[in-house]
Amino acid sequence: MTHRESEQYRLELTEIIKELPKEVGECLPEGLKDRLLDIARKVGASTRSARINDNGQRIVYNASIEDLISNVYQALDTASIIEACRISARSSWISLVATIISLLAMVAAWVVAWIAVLAK
């Protein structure tokens, strides 16, 4: 996911958060959870949650709104870090090539200087 896509999803998520009810007990606006689930699926965030009960069994259930928002933010943060690493890796290769070229230029200048000295 590119930085622009990540920022677009962050904006969509911010709009959804603004539409959340302000008071406890208010109903969710129509289609809000569906929009949130759609964003979660697009960014690769988990739409399920799990917990361990008293018997040690794992209970899996549909994520709450709070869990979905948290999961989407975490997926977007992970995507941002991956994109930063890609850019850094690209920059590393560019700097490595530039270093090799400057090293070759230094050797060429050294050879030219020795040729000039020996030609006298």
C-alpha cells in the first residue's frame, strides 16, 4: 500500500469516527459498521477478536467498533512502516551506487594524476 492510499484510508476512518454517537446508548448511524468493515478488509485489518475463557478455551467473535478502529489503525501504521522501509531500501541502493561511482571517479583521478607525473 502506498503512502497516498494509507492517508486516504486514514481520512475515511476519521470521517467514520466523527459519525460515531457521542452519547452512550445512541444507535449507530445506518451502514457505519459496514463501512468500517469494508475499510478493515481493504487494509488487511482483522475483523474478528478473540479471548481466552476461564477454561482456557479460545473464544473468537466479531470485533466491536472499538476493536475494528484499533485494528485498522494498527494495519495502517504497519503499512506506513513497510512503505518507509521500501523507500529506505531504495535509497540505500542509490547511495551504494553513488558511492561506487565516486570511488571509481577517485581512482580515475588518481590514475590521471600519476600519468601526468610520469609524463614529465
